[in-house]
Amino acid sequence: MNDAEVPGWWQRLGLPGLVDVHVHFMPQPVMDAVWRYFDDAEQHYGTAWPVQYRTPERERIETLAALGVRAFPSLLYPHRPGMAESLNAWARDFAAATPGCVPTATFYPEPSAPGYVRQALDAGARVFKVHVQVGGYDPRDPLLAAVWGMLAEAAVPVVVHCGSGPIPGRHTGPGPFGEVLAAHQRLTAVIAHAGAPEFAEHLAFVDRYPNVHLDTTMVATPFMERLAPLPAEVNARYRDRGDRIVLGSDFPNIPYPYATQLESLARLGHGDDWLRAVCWHNGAGLLGVSAD
């Protein structure tokens, strides 16, 4: 399947489109810095990572529309103090000007975090992003305790990259964020990349906590299978957890066409009802999207 065939794929499933919970839009200087990092992927990851959709912002928005992605966030994240509040302001303006974009926000462990997270929630943020690896911080930092509690109370999802892939960080893996979940058991968390490579350990969070989800970002694609293959026993368990798995892609920073992610999900072998839940219904529920 190629990208031009994606609309026909979801139409055959009887869906109104796709909801993708793992899409990145950022201020262009920040996105350029991310792309420069991927230019050196062989140095970082031991493999090339050619960004598939390295195009102007307007063209990327049009690409999502052509694919039929009806709702998506503008996931962004800080790597140092003092960035998050300005990123949130940018994301708020971007969502207001971009059809289909869900208002997005982020945070960093700093004394001002509870204040600007409250401000973002009051302004209508419907999803947050945390990148433990890039941020280089411990999600258990006491400066974030009030933030996690606030998000749990608001029932606003937070997409958390806490797995150790593609390379481990000081605070990645299921241990640190697992302690956050134990302290805030109602938190609506979406584990990015299904927690790769610790797939089984992060799936256990879905079993343990009522509002934890996994996103499919890069999972089971040929590219990811070389770096972090999905164990067959974990995939077998995904069949019965189709209500807690949501479509994610990592657009535009993927090293293959968007259609590859959908093909890879279909190859998992869990059937059309599972695909309908993952590619529309679950994400629509998390992001508050209707089919109208």
C-alpha cells in the first residue's frame, strides 16, 4: 500500500478517517533542530533515519488531510527549563489556525510548571506530551507532583515517551514512570511507541491501571522490527487490549511512508474490528473527537 491508497483503506473499514495521537508540529527552528539530529542518526542509533516528510509546514498539514487524518496533536517538548511555556503558546496558536489539530501542551520540571500547566488546561489543551529521554529528567521529580495530579484530575491524556528506545536515557524504562502511575493511578497516560523495547512491561501498565493506553508509533514496522522487534507473545495479548491501543505514527519524522504503519498494524492479524478501534474509536475518545 502507498499513501495514495490510505483513504481507500480506512473507507473499506467503514471509518470516517483516522485519529493519530502521535504527530509532531513545532516552531520551525525547533523542528529544524530535530531534523538535524536525525541527519546524524547513524551516529546516534547505528542506522540511517531519513525523515520521510521533510517538507514545508503547510505541505505537511495538507499531507495529513490527504491521508484522511481527521484529528492529531502538535506534540512538542522542551529539553531545558524555560522552554515549555513559549512552546505551549505556539501550540495554542497553531491549533487555532489548523483544522484537525487538537490543542496541545507540554511541561518541564521547574517551579513554574504547575502554573503554566493550569493555564494551558484553562485555555483548552486536550493532550500533553512528555519526552523523558530528550528532556533528560526524572518523571518522579517533586516539581512535577502537582502537575501529574492536575492532569489526572482533569482526565486530560499525556503522551509519554518513557521506553528505552531507540536509545536509553537516564530515566527511561518502565521503572521511573511506573512510580508516577502508582502515585497517580487515575492518570490518563498514552505510552509512546508502546514502550519499546520494553513492550511487555509497559503492557502490564494497561492491565494494572484503568486509564493507561499504548500508542502504535512505529510498532511492528520493518524499520522498528530491526531495532526493537515486537515479541509474538506481546502481540497475542494486544488482541484483547484493542480498546486501549491507539494509532500513532510519529509523522513527519518517520523514515518510511505513512501507509507502512497501517500495513504493519493490519499484519498483526487482529481483524477489522480491532483496526477500527485502534485507528479511530479509541483515539477519538481520548482526544474528544466526533465523526461529524
